[in-house]
Amino acid sequence: MNKYILSLDQGTTSSRAIVFDQAGNVVSLAQKEFTQHFPQAGWVEHDPREIWSTQAGVAAEATVKAGLNGTNIAAIGITNQRETTIVWNRATGQPVYNAIVWQDRRTAEYCNHLRETHREDLIRQKTGLVIDAYFSATKIRWILDNVPGAREQAEAGELAFGTVDTWLVWNLTRGVVHVTDVSNASRTLLFNIQTLDWDDDLLELFTIPRSMLPQVKASSEVYGETKTTIFASKVPIAGIAGDQQAALFGQMCVEPGMVKNTYGTGCFMLMNIGTQCLMPSDNVLTTVAWKVGGQVNYAFEGSIFIAGAVVQWLRDGLGIIRSSSEVETLAAQVEDSGGVSFVPAFTGLGTPHWNPYATGMMIGMTRGTKAAHIARASLEAIAYQTVEVLRAMEAAAGRPVKELRVDGGATANNLLMQFQADVLQTKVIRPTFTETTALGAAYLAGLAVGYWKDIDEIKRFWKAERVFEPTMAPEKVAEGFARWQRAIRTVLAWTR
Ligand code: G3P
């Protein structure tokens, strides 16, 4: 009987499950959006139980749609929104607080304090990250300090912490397995990416008991078997990676120097830097890409917090489009943004500015400004933020990036992709299959159970569907980018 791989992709706005066959083709797909909670300005939360119930629901749906039950699934791979923090009671499995989402800025003041007390170098050297509310550690600390009784329970060993991968594995195994992988661990601000272990100095700095933390594993190995009733038999869970690292793997950026950019809620550009842990400059992050076959791979990363989410905001906040795909047609009604610049810093700014207090700004409107100009300015904002990140990445790597592999929902937008190639002055390559996050997790799981022999076998599944070549005149590119930089400077000047 044919066997398949089930990939669970738990993202910021939806839970997805995809069944893949041995040629890397999609056999079935199920997806469900879930509730976003914004209890205060700058706060973003998810209900961990809803994360689990939607993920379990789509896993069951995709399995049934493919005409499968557990027996014909060779392995499960998990990929997830990273940094999002969940703390739960080990005995009851109940979360003590909502998941604090990676976009949440509530710990920005505390991060300032860390910077003022000169912790930046220590944290940078050990974790490869900058001090920012984005990462998990300050969120865990917030839960321990603000949920009544949490700190005492944590110190008594009664609480468990996990990023979303850990939470899913815990639930899939009914509390038997408490693990994460190196790629997710590297986003917590608690993980030493040189020694590949939780770091005692950092645990002390953030006052987090080690007993809460999951065991850190490779990205491709059997962690345990399912114990849920979703599947008719036990299925091995054999791959875990944070969604951006999984996308890098799914894009087969397995050689040093290869770069991908994923256009999801945010935009995350990762460059494979090989097996050496290099520390970059220019506010680029160093992160663990994966550990496969006993070998650790590192990556440089540039993180943009709002990309596809700006289109969602045009739909749900402004109401100028009814569905996300309408943005392309609307933006195509005009030649350019008509002088409108839009910086969608809804949850602060990431690479290269790292400013948690920045907010959105739209400037340059006249009586002639139409919805189409705003749509166009929104797409331009995604592209210009990517330019800033790519330039920082090039400076960090000390060499130019010759081509960019792209994936994620917004890459279906040809207008955006062409504009991206134009303003980057770099080739933008869209593969035939753009769900590379889920595919990467499937590959990791499949490799662990011998479903695929090695990376060379899966490399041949990657194919370019379209190459966007830059065509815009360099003077026009320079003029547009200069205007964007002015807009950014204005946002930063407005920000305290
Ligand atoms: O670091 C946050 C990132 O993992 C979120 O990814 O795809 O949910 O926007 P996504």
C-alpha cells in the first residue's frame, strides 16, 4: 500500500494540514482560520485550545479527504508560527494563560530595560538574536509574573512551556512527549546556538526555571507516536521546524548562500550560511536552520512583521477589498501609488530597525488619491521592506544576493512579484509549488523514517515556475526607494 506524509502547518492566522505523496505532490489539503484576540493595544493572543482544536480538525479532514487513516501515513511533520509562547499545567494539560503571539509588544518596556543595562552583547553572542519583544523569553517571564500562582507552580515543576510545535506534540501524544527542535528553540532567547542547549545565564537573567523547558531535539527524527483518536493507528511524529526554517528547507535552499523570502502574515528572509555559526552585523539575526542527519545548519534572517497582513487589513480594517486576491486587480488600476507612501508598522518594525513602538503611517495623499493608490502603496510597502532586509542581509554576508526564491500566499500576485524584482534589481524565482513551509516539514519527517533516502532525492522535486527579471530603470528604482526611506525616517521620528 502507498504511504503518505502528513504535514501540519500551524500559522499565525490559520491551521493547515496537507497530505503529500512520495513525489512531493499535494494529495489533500484542509485549512481553518482561528480567532485573533487583541485585549489591549499592542497585545496579540491566541487561545491554545483553539490552536489545538483547529489543527486536530484539519488533520482529520485532510486525512479523510485523501481516503486515508493512520495506517497509511508514514509520518507526521510539524511546522509552526515561531516564538508564540504557551505555558500549561503538566498534570491537567490546561494552559495557564492564552498564547502570547510573536507579534505581541507587551514586553517592550522590559526589553528597553535589558538594553539599558547592556545585555545586548551577551544575548547576541549566545542566541544570535537582538533584544526584542518578538522572542519568547520575555513573554514567558510576563506570564510567570502576571498570572496568579504561576511562578510558584513553575518553580515546583508543575508548569510546562512550549512554542506551538511543542504544544501540538504534547497534545498529539496526550502529554507523553515534551520536546521542541533546534530551529524553534533558537527563537526563544533562551537557547545557546553555539552549545545547542538551554543557557543557564539566560534562564537566570529571565528568571525562568529550567524544569519548564522542553527537551531540544533534531529537526528530523522520531519524537514519539500519536495517541489521539484522530488516526486509526499510531503515527510517528518525525519532523519539526519553525515555519520559516521549514520554508528554507522546502525551497531546497540547502547550500550556503541560497536565500528565500516567504510572504505570509509577515515576510521572513532566510539565507543558508552552512554549518558555521556566524554572527552578522546590521541587525540581521543568526538562527538555527535545522539539524538533519546529525548536522546543524545555520541561517541569517531578516524579519518583517507585517506583509500579507497589510492586505488583510485592507480587507478587514479598511474594507476596500472583499477578498485578499482582489488587491492585485485594484492596484493594477493605477500606474503607481500617486505619491502615497504607506509604512504598515502595525506591530513595530523588525529588521533592520527593531523598533517595537513604531506604528503605521500613510502619507502623501491628495484629493486625487483613490483606493487603488492605497492598494498599490500597500504592495509597494511589502516590496520595499524586503529591499531593506535584502540589503542588510547582503551587508551581513559580505556578498550580493543573485537570486531570491519566493513562496507563501502573496507570491501568487504577479504585480507584486514583478515590482519586487524591479526594486530589488534581483531575479525573483517562484517555484511550481509555493506551499514550501508544509513541504519542508514533510521532507524533514519523511527523511527521518526513510520515506525519502536523502536530500539529493528530494532536491529534484523543486522546479521554477516563473522567473521575474528586473526591468525598471535604475533611476526610477533609486527614486522610489529614497521616498520609502523618507517615509521610514518620518515614522521613526514620530515614534517615541
Ligand atoms: O516568526 C513568526 C513567523 O514564524 C510567523 O510566520 O507564516 O505565521 O506569518 P507566519
